[in-house]
Amino acid sequence: MTRIISPSMLSADFGNLERDTQMIDRSAAEWVHIDVMDGVFVPNISFGFPVMKPIRKATEKVLDVHLMIVEPEKYVRRFVEAGADYVTFHYEATENIDLCIREIRDAGAKVGISIKPKTEVAVLKELLHKVDMVLIMSVEPGFGGQSFIEGSLDKISELKALRDELGLDFLIEVDGGISAKNAGELFAAGAEALVAGSAVFGAEDPEQEIVKMLEA
Ligand code: DX5
Ligand code: ZN
């Protein structure tokens, strides 16, 4: 069974971005999660292209970029050029899903599509064969440190059942309110990749916390 932890840089110390990225690089986490927010799709602004550079320089790990921006098709190519391995955009953020998928693929990265807590899994049915990953948001996107929305567990099971039914092999990632306390049940429900911001960077020993999540 695949178990991937993707620590979210949103909770890192931006004054010590290199140090915090190197910590993940040494850790058992295989991915690094990068949350890009535009203040339009979500009521918060985080960071953009310039921050990709020091992160890419400080680690060889998979860069898992989560775009919470409108019209992602305009920018996905630049995120791939900046070093993204996975580019995930929101189903709710664009009228041009196919173009967005094509732009990410043509640029050479893997494609992720994400749904907010109130968006049903069923809307993705016709798109699932085109993507490498589906990201289920387990909090309203925009901020770290929120509580996990319990209904998200059913969405993971539903998506996993749909994946089996369709004979597909995209990864299932979950993001928001995740810690060693709920990681075990999320992996068991069918998630392969778990994002964690405050649980990792707020821990006394972040590297140990990542191991705890993997072994949960
Ligand atoms: C929220 C972001 C998350 C966030 C998770 O919009 O997509 O990746 O960093 O933070 P925690 O793990 O603290 O809920
Ligand atoms: Zn995220």
C-alpha cells in the first residue's frame, strides 16, 4: 500500500525556507506540498512563483503544487517550469478543465484535480481517466490549522470505489486538518497521499511526526 506524506510549506517559517525545506528533504516524507492562493478563489493570499525557486533548490523530493487560483490554465505551465512535479488545480476554479489538463501534461508534469468539501465526488466521473491524482479537500481551502471535516472520509471511500469500478489508478490525496490522530483511518479508507501543515511544522520534532503519520 502506498503511503505518502506531503508536508505543507504554508506552515513553514518563511524566514527559514531553506532550513525547513531541507528538514523535509531529510525526512520520511516523499513529497513537498506548495499551496498557492490568489485572494480570489480563496479569501487568502499565500505566495507564487518566486517561492518555488528556493524550495526546488533545497530538495530533490516531489513538488506537489496545489493551486487555489482562478483561471489556473493561464499559469500552470509556469509552475511546471518552476519545478512542479504535480500540478493540482480546482474543479471549481475554471471553465477550461481540458485545456488546463493539456497544459500541465504538455509542460511535462502530472495532473491533479481537487474538489472543495461541498463539491460532490460524482462531478469528477468523466474526468477521472484524464488525471494522475484527485485531491479531496477536508477543510475549506484558504487557511492552515482548521479542523478536519468528518464527511471527507466518506468521499475518500466513494472515490476509491469509483476508481475500482472504472479500473483506474490515479492517486487519492487528502488535505486539511490531518495529523497522526486521523492519518491511519485516511490511509485505510483509500488515500495514498496525506497533506499536513500545522501537524508537521507545529510538532516539537517534525521529522518524528512524519514517521508517526506514516505508521498511524
Ligand atoms: C489549505 C491548504 C492546506 C493547508 C493544510 O487551503 O490547502 O494544504 O496547508 O494545513 P493543515 O494541515 O494545518 O490543515
Ligand atoms: Zn493544500
